[in-house]
Amino acid sequence: MSDYLMVASIDFGTAYSGYAFSLTTDFKRDPLLIHSNQNWNAGNAQLMSLKTPTCILLDKDREIKSFGYEAESEYSQLAEEGTDKQEDYYFFYRFKMILYDNEKLKHQILNDVTGKTLAASEVFAKFIKALKGHLLTQFIDRGKAIEPHEIRWVLTVPTIWTDASKQFMRECAHQAGIDDNKLVIALEPEAASIFCLFQENSRASNERSLLNRTGQKYMIIDLGGGTADITIHERLPEGVDCEYPSLKELHHAIGDDCGGTQVDNAFMEVLREILGQKLVKLMKKKQPSTYLELLREFETVKRREIKQKNYIRIPFVTINELIEELGQDDIDNKIKMSKYKNQIKRNREKFCIDAELMKSFFGPTTDRIVSLVKETSKIKAIRDVSLFVLVGGFSECKHVIRALKEALPNKTFIIPDDPGLSVLKGAVIFGHKSIIESRVMMNSYGTKVFEPFDPDVHEMSRRKRAGGRFICPKIFDFIVKKNESVPVGTTIKREYLTDEPQQCYMDLTMYKSDSEYTEYTDEEGCYRVCKATIDIPNPSDEQRTVEVEYFFGDTEIRMTAVETDSGESCNTVLKFI
Ligand SMILES: Nc1ncnc2c1ncn2[C@@H]1O[C@H](COP(=O)(O)OP(=O)(O)OP(=O)(O)O)[C@@H](O)[C@H]1O
Ligand SMILES: [Mg+2]
């Protein structure tokens, strides 16, 4: 019997976020019976969308006012009531990417749209809390009763996130009131892969697709707002005592920060060049909701096919006010003076952008996605994979699809219905059933040890005298190797001894390396990734032995420890941040 009655997932996206849930009883009947919020409140309107923008409005006491579409509309409402009103509030948007490739998260701060700062952990925690609160209210509104301890929560992260970023998300969820032992971290493309598999599995047998064949290998490419995140899976048969298929990872995840919001950045960069850095900065500070409205307007234009003339509404009234305040040239002169004078024309309250410039907003991001996928498809171990599944909102972008198909004409591309939702819904299934049989390590992990010096094995320059003998310090002792396939649930055991009498805790340092051949911990590409503290139960004068079990095949690295003589388990803390 599971100790939870419901699984709830939170897909914390760069551009859009949402939640979904299903009861354990429903899951047994139909794993695809997953509920999510269909209508998000946007002030005067209800927006039909399963995800809502990743943004949050906090008041001056840093209390949550609103999030998503509602926060956008409430924030612009404040602007209508007077510009100084907004100064009392914090508006954070699209803040997830601060975690990309970031290991130094301890004192990470975030700037809101106007430049005001808060601790990143507080903003992330409040956003999770807001989504969690919305979900619980929805559930109660449906006349259902559920206690928080009866829910298993799933929070999604990109596969390519650092261990520190994953731990950061867990700590933020904890701050948001989600118990550590009730939280599972899901990897976004994995969740999407699981959803696609279940969706295909549910089709009538005569409709069954390629994806549903036992032994089928496929690349799942999550094209989101922040990242392109790639995972390669093989569908394994249903187990003897399991009615569901399972998935084996064939190569470690690969990805890059080339998501859909990079296209928005390219557009904003051109605007910045035309209007000037000073003006855009002032707009963000004084008229932040106008700036956000501009981004929203671009979001609509971005989803259309590119034509000879592409119109985008520009807030000229605000821009003219700012121009006056700064004593600058008028807007038409600014266009004329810029290098875009032949590509952008003003047409009343709109900019008319020519096709070439419009394409250039997409070009660099599309190129990076194409080369990422192309390079991945050349990797020897997975060269035979010919089925590519595109998920994530940016996989609805026609330019991206076209470019990928042209660059890889011999591959078959599948885009499931609603590709932007597969992560969200797959994360719910993942919370009920792990489905993943094994994962491939993206890095090597190990500890630092020393050995008696051996001239046949160790570099001469590393020889050090210690006591009466020569040793070789800083040897990288592998716990797991990069590219190793680790079955989920595998434990790796190591024994460690105390150094002194009455020792009450032990500190272990774990190192991470981007190579499978690392020999020494001070080599390039190898660095300290975390510190583990293990409490020794009932410290004594005798030397004590602790057996540590590392778990590497799961979505997060974990460890447990036992004092071998007494068999007592030790309290352990693994800190990546
Ligand atoms: N039809 C479309 N054409 C172009 N871009 C689109 C289209 N539909 C969605 N997008 C883009 O997809 C991105 C959002 O996708 P998604 O919701 O999967 O991202 P996310 O989950 O917020 O980000 P991530 O997973 O990277 O953290 C946005 O940049 C959005 O503009
Ligand atoms: Mg996403």
C-alpha cells in the first residue's frame, strides 16, 4: 500500500508553469486520468491554458499577491492606478534560468523587473507555494478532502541541471511547505517520455505507433523556454509483475540553454539598439508593466508564420513620454539612425518588421538546437536511433521543426498532441510509478584518497613525504564513472574509519569530474561538488567504522550510513549548495 492518496506535479518552467494531479485509485484504473487547471484567471478574463506564465507578484512585505496571468494583470492594474504604486511591489518573471549551470547558489539573489532584489530561494519558494496553494484550493473546491501528508509531490527540473540546482529546488519546495519525504524530483524529458509512452500505450492496438514497440529506441527532445534538454530511451517490455513498460536510458542527457525565450531576447536586443539602453532601462524601472506587455505582444507575434510584413504593437505613448523625460530624439529619428532603418518601419502604433529581420530573431537559437540534435545523433552508442520525439512548447515553433527536419532528413520526427504538457502530465505518472529502469551517468563522482607512492603507477611530480614514507595524495577514487549505466535503486558501498577518539562526526568531500578517466582530484574538469557530514552514534575511544551507501541511479544523489559494530544508522547530510 502506498502511503499517499494523490500525486501532484509541479512543472516549474522558464516561461510557463503549471500543476497536475491524479488520485492513486484513478491511476490504477486509467494512468492518463490526470487533472490540471484548464482556466487561469487573468484579471478580467479566464485564459484557456494548462500552464500560466512563470511570474509572481509580491507586496512590500513580500507576501504573495498573485502569480501567473493574474499577477501580470494585477501588476498592470497597479500601473493604471499610478506609477508609484508599482514601486511598493516586487514582480519577478522567468527566473528559473538563474539555476542553469550554476553551482554557487548559496547567496544567489534575483532582480525583479525594476531591479529590486530578493533572495532567489525566497522567490522560488513563494512561486512553488503559490502553485501548491492553487492546486489545494482547486481540489477542495471540487468537494474533495485531502490532507497534505496524503499527497506525494513531484517537482520537475531539466536533466542537465547541476546537483546544486536540484538540491536548491528541493530546499525551496521545503520552504514552500512540502515535506522532504513527500517530494520526488522528476527530470523533465524523462517525464515527457513517460507521458508519450503511456499515451501511445492507451491507443487501440491497430493504431499503435512506432513509439510503442518493445526495443524501440528514441530521442526525446524537450524544447522549452529556457533549455533544450535531450534524453535517449529504449522501451523495454512490461515486467513479469508489472503491467507497465519501462525505459532504459541509453546515453547520458545532453542539453543547452537554447530555449524559446532566447528568441524574445534577440527581439529585445534589437529594440534596445533602436531605443537605446538608457530608455529601455528607464522603461523597466518606471513603466515595468509596459515592458512586460511588449514581451507578451512579442509572444503572440512569435507564434505566427513569418510574412513579408510582420506587425507588432509598440507602446509609443509610454516611449514618447520617456523620450521626453530623457530629452532624446523622437522614435522615427531613432529608427532612421539605427542599422535597422530598412527593416523596421513605423506604422501608426505598430512596428512593421520585414521577414529577414524577423527570421534573424529565430536563427541563432534554431541553429543551436539543430547542431545540438545533430551532434547528439552522431554519438556512436546511439547512432542507430532514428526516432525523434519533440516535446515542450518550443517544439510547436514551425521554424524549429522545419530546420530539424531539413538537417536530419533520414530521421522520423513525432510531435505528440499538446507537446507543452507532456512534462507536466508525465511527472504525475512518474510520481505513481518510476518506469525508468536505469540511467546513464553524466559525470564521474568520487572521493579524494592517498595511496603509498608507486613509481609505476603515479606521476613522479606528485610524490610527497608523509611520516616516514612516500605517498601520492589527491587520487580520485571513483564511486561511479561517467557513461556508466546505473540501474535505479543501485547502491554503492564504501567504508570509512574515524581518525580520533570520541569523534562525533565525519566529513566527506565528494568530487565530480567531466571525464571517465580522471586520475587526480586537481585535474582540469574535476572539482569539489559536495560535502557530506555523517554523525557517529554514541562516540567512543575506539576506532569506528561507518558503511556508507551511495544511491546514484535516481534523479538525485543520495546517501545513507550505518555504524558497522552497532548496526545503528547515522544521521547524514549531503550538501551541494
Ligand atoms: N507556436 C509556437 N511558436 C513559437 N514558439 C512557441 C510556440 N508555442 C510555444 N512557444 C514557445 O515555447 C516556449 C515555452 O515552452 P514550454 O512551456 O515548454 O517552456 P518551459 O517549460 O516554460 O521552459 P523550460 O522547460 O525550458 O524551463 C516559449 O518560449 C514560447 O514562446
Ligand atoms: Mg518545460
